[in-house]
Amino acid sequence: MGSTSSAEREAARPAAAGRRGAVVAALMLSMALAALDATIVSTAVPQIVGDLGGFSVFSWLFSGYLLAVTVTLPLYGKLSDTFGRKPVLIAGSVLFLLGSLLCALAWNMGALIAFRVVQGLGGGALQGTVQTLAADLYPLKDRPKIQSKLSTVWAVSAVAGPGLGGVLAAYADWRWIFLVNLPVGAVALWLIVRHLHEPERETAPHARVDWAGALAVFACGGVLLTALVQGGVAWPWLSAPSLGLFGAGLALVAVVVLVERRAAEPIIPGWVWRRRTIAAVNLALGALGLLMVAPTVFLPTYAQAVLGLAPVAAGFVLSVWTLSWPVSAALSQHVYRRIGFRDTAMLGIGTAALVLFAFPFLPYPGQAWQPTLLMLLLGAALGLFQLPLIIGVQSTVDWAERGTTTASVLFCRQTGQTVGAAVFGAVANGVLAARLGGTGDLDSVTRALDSGSAPEATRRAIADAVHAVYLGASCAAALAFLVLLFLAPREFPVLKD
């Protein structure tokens, strides 16, 4: 299951793990950069728009970054398997920091969006390579240690990001949101350069990069994800721009398949989908990305519009799942060592399906502790689901395939989130239009609520719309359960360390 010899595998781990503590610190700092970026910008949007203008296109501050991260994950995964993790992580860090500096110097919204894309091109390397190195540094029995640390970084960043962004925007300047990345990233970069040492590999001097495949994957992913992100927002789903983008995306899918079949070293190799374990984990974590849209996108609106909470309190209702998720992930090793990776993940996603299904049965308007309790349970369930699958699938491949495998898993999860945002956005808007007897969308209704002009019927319509989204999310969880049940092997084919 790989071109790397067993002797090379044995040599790789001690070399890569030299000064392991310093390398782990660098990985945690790099993960913090990527995790903070997803939340810290959101609270500064009013100040950014007030300074630069461009209100009609500000959503591309997030969409552009997300697109760049998602479409580059397969490329960075393949490059890390070909040339090693260190050069890819260094290049990605430099690109991310360059993008951060350029964002701080942006003179208008168009420039800021372009520089956010540059940031995203580096962020793809950070996300994929950090997760791959976490598996390289530790044997299977110790791997939950580093993964729980990374989960804790993600949780703390998710909670602290909005507050930090608000403080910097209010008391300093929104440009500091990007400038704070520079010292943190510089320390992480120095630690990586100084302390991460990988063995030389015989295949590296003769390696060929499938640049044609990389360009095809980038173009295909960019077009399809743009269609999903902007459909129903910038233009109607059945409009000419939407249909044109989807048509072009499908044509590019055929191009990707043709190019990758002919490539000697394809960016997305066929074995990623031919091996049952990897294919099942990809599909299951794609469903995870899908269902995560329900709480992250719609719960804050529900908490403010239906429960009547202030924005800070609404953020707390959402943030509690970042407390239970890493704790559950850290403890999951005691479960999967007894019943296996697949059954542990099925236990987690099955519980998540029940929690999501229970949300529509909450009383109206209800009390804040009720969705808070459900989010606490959901975080615990998903921690039990995601981490065993990532550790398990990384343990079924050799060093030379681990980067590609990890990138495919993260790519599917990111794509699931993009698809979920489009699908559940359409579901919510459709329910709102039906309940209110006309046309309408969640954004316009929420603005009406903020102005204090919305009647009780509108609040009930929002509750129904969010309930419908949660039912869809429970179906996504059930789909992940069925994928693991019927596609994944009961015992993962784990390679010996």
C-alpha cells in the first residue's frame, strides 16, 4: 500500500520527530492561524466596509478565502507526499503571511478580496500539512495526544476569534486583524525551519508534478464552488450565470477525469476512491461538513430572532459545542481501542443524528438552556465521530500516501460545508417564503427583526425555517451512518508503525 520501504518508514519517524515539542508548538500555532482566520474577520466587517466600501461584494472576503483553501488541498497533499511536509508547510506559511500583510495594506474592497485569496492559497497548505504531520510525528497509540491538542486550539480559536476581532476593530484598527498573524506565523515558521527534520527520500529527485491536473482541479473546484456559494445569493439558482457556471463545472469534471487518468503521478489518484476505507471516510466527512452548516450558520439567527438573545449570548449558545468536542475527541481513544474506528464513529454520528432530530421539537419560543444543551451533546457526539475516522484512515496508508489521503478527507469536508450552505440556505428561504405567503429570504427577514419591525408571525417563520434545516442536517448524519455501515470495513486495515 505504498512505494515507501519499511526501513524508510522506520527512519522517517525519529527524524521527523526531532525536537518534537518545538514542532508540535509550531503545528499548534499554524493551526491557530488557520482557525482564527475563519472567525476573526466576521466581527470587523462593518468597520472594513465603512473604510473601504464595497458592501455589495463583502461576502467574498469569506467566499474567496474558502474557495482558495478548498481547491488547493489536493495539490498540497500530493506535493507533501512527493517533496516532504517541511517545504510545503514553509511555502504555505510564507504565502499565508504574505497574504496577511497585503490584506493589512489593502486600499479598496477589490484588493482586499484578492489578497484574501492569496491568504487562502497559503491556508490550504496549513490545514492539510499540519494534520498530516500530526500523524507522522506520533505512532498510532499516541496519535490522540496531538489530535486533541489541535482540537483544543481549534475550539479556543472558534470562541476567541469573534471577540478578538471585535476588540481590534473597535479599539485599534481592522488592519490589525491581519497584522497579528505576522508575529505568530513568524514564530511558527522559525520553529519549523529550525526543528523539523525529515529524511531524504530517494523518489524526490525524480518526482514529477502533475501541473496540468493541478490546474484542472483548481479550475473545476473554483467554478463549481463559486456556483454553489453565489447561487441564490448574487443571482437566482435558475439564472443564466448559475446554469452557465454549473455547466462549465461539469465540463471541467470530465477534463479532470481525462487528465488524471493519463497522468503518471495524478493530483487526485484513483486509489483514493478505490479503497473502501478511504472512500467511506471521505463520504462520511463530506456529510459532516454538510450537517455542520446547521448550527454554525443558522443557530445564531435562531438564538437572536426566536429566543431574543443579544449577539454575545447567541454566540455563547453556539460556542458550547467547541467545549465538548475536543474533550470527547481526546477520550475517543478509549472507545475505538475497544470497539474499533468504524463502530466508534457510528456511535458518534448516530448520537448526532438524534440530537439534530430533537432540535425541531424544542418548544416555541423556548429557553436558552435548551439549544445550549443540545449543542453541548452535539459537540460530544461529533468529537466521537470525526477524530477516530481521521486517525483511522491515516493509519491505513504509508508515509508516501498520507498527505494525499489527509487532503482528500479535508477536501471532502470543506466541499460538504459549501454544498450545505447552498442547500440549507435554499431550504430556509423556501420555508420562509411559504410561511410568510410570498417571497423573502433569511437575510432580509433578519434585518427586519434587528430594526424591531417584524411581527410574531415572522419569528415563528424563522423558527420553522431553522427547524427544517436541522431536519436536513439529521438526514446528513443518518447518511454518514449508513455510509460507514455499508461501505467501511468493520476493521480498518491499519499498517504497523
